[in-house]
Amino acid sequence: MSIVMEEEFKRWTAKRKAALVTEIIQGKVSVAEASRSFDLPPSEIEEWVDEGKRGMENALRAKPLEIKEQYERQLKELQEAYGEAMLELRARKKLQSLLGEDEK
């Protein structure tokens, strides 16, 4: 890992996260190595990488979306997925009651 990343620190600023994500994307370090080195859960580091990729994709658009628009779009997608999951759950419960199965 680079010298910048090897220093000890208490807070993960955006600049430090970006430096780590860049090293991961460039293949200089793996998520597992970074997780062990910095005592962070791999899922957290993977989330930073995903956010970095989304940000990079947005920055390279012909007309970049504002952050608010990005969050609103993501919220809408999550709400739709939640609604679908609730409909499926209700349908399953209705089917169970029609079939006379006990709820577990």
C-alpha cells in the first residue's frame, strides 16, 4: 500500500476513502487486505468502492446528476422494491390462509 495509506489515523475522511478506493480499483490492494490492515469490515470497504464507482459514472455523464437527484432516484428504486416485497408477502399470507396452513 502507498505511504499515504500506511499512516495511522482515527477518522476516515472522504480524501482517505478515495485514496483507498483508488488503490483497490487499480489493483494495488484487495478489499480483504485493506480490511485486515485497517480493521474495517469488508462490506464497509466494498460500499465505499460502489459509491466511488457511482460517483465516477455520474461525473463522466454528459449531464451529471445533482447529488439530490441521485438520492431521490435511489430512494424511489428502494421504495418500489419495498412495495413489491410487501405485495408478495401479503399474497403469500393470503395463499396460506386459503390453503389452511398455519403461520410459522
